[in-house]
Amino acid sequence: MSDMSVSGVGASAAQAASLGKEKTLGQADFLSLLVQQMRNQDPTKPADSSQMVSQLAQISQVSATQALQSSFDSLSKSLQGNQLLQASSLVGRGVTVPSAAGNLQAGGLDGAVNVPDGGGTVLVQITDAAGNVLRTLNLGKPASGLAAFHWDGIGDNGSALAPGTYGLKAQAGNAAAATYVSGKVAGVGMTGSDGAYLDVDGFGGVLLSQVAQIN
């Protein structure tokens, strides 16, 4: 009995949805209603022609807007497909992406600092989860742009630190500078609204638009 009841409810819902679609008015329906309005108008009080022209213009505008939206939707899907195809060519390549933390692996941790013009001496600090500085790297006075660095996983006290995630802070002269991490692309995917993303070893997922450098 319960199966029959559920089936009946499903059928009723389907019929209601079908009737809802049938009741949706399109451009042809609007034109038909307008023609009927003209046919059944009072001959002694004809409708204002300017109002009819305005109604026709509105119908045309709605139709044009719907067609434009449909075109934009098709273009968006096409662009997303092309973006995913382009991103797939980065699999196996090294990329540099913005991040305030990096994942120390067996080979160390590679990253970069965005050095501003006249930044002065650039220092990179490696910190633990509590913000304690474990290692300070002196990059000297590199030219403006991305200045690469490599951390071997050794702390300032000379001991090797365990693999894991560590914080990154950089300073160029007296100003803070943005930090980046580098890694190989293991895979690609689509987020839907934000476009293609990359799965970077030692980092995780990052949007294709956030890639600062391809190595």
C-alpha cells in the first residue's frame, strides 16, 4: 500500500510540473494575446497605438534578452572546457602559487618572495604553528619580482625539522612581502563558478588564475 501511495504522489508531482511548463507563456503566446486584444477592442474606443508599440517593444526586448542569456551560457561552458584543456598541459610541471604556509617534504621546501622595487634586504622566516621563528633565510638584495628560495628543513639551531606544514613570513627592507610556494601539478579539475584549479604537490588545490609562475 505504501508503494502505491508513493507512486501516486510521484505521478501527481510529475503531472503538476508538466502543467506548470504548459502554462509558461512564450513570445508566441504574448503575440496571440495582443492580436486577440486588438480583435476584441471596443471600436468606439480603440486602443492607443503607442501602447501597442510599447508592448511589442517589450516583447522583443524580453526575447532578445533570453537569446543573449542563452548565448552567454553556451559561451561560458565553451570557455570552461577550453580552460580545463589548457590546465591539463600543466600536469607534471612546476608552478609557484601565493601562500603563507608551505609543506616541508623530504627534499625540502621551495618558494619565492614578491620583492617590490627598492625592497632592500629580503628575509624569509620559517615559523611553527604558534608563530615561533624556526629558521631565517637571508636572500640578500634581489631584483624586484619573484625571488626564489629553498629551505632544506634545517632549523637555526642546526637540527632537522619534521616534515609537515610550516608558516612563511617575508620582509623586504622594512616592509612585509608576499610569500609563495612551489610544487609540481599532480592533476586538474573544475570548480564550477571559479573555473579550473590545479592540485599542486605539497600545497593542495589552487585556482589556475592564482598561478604566479610556471617553472
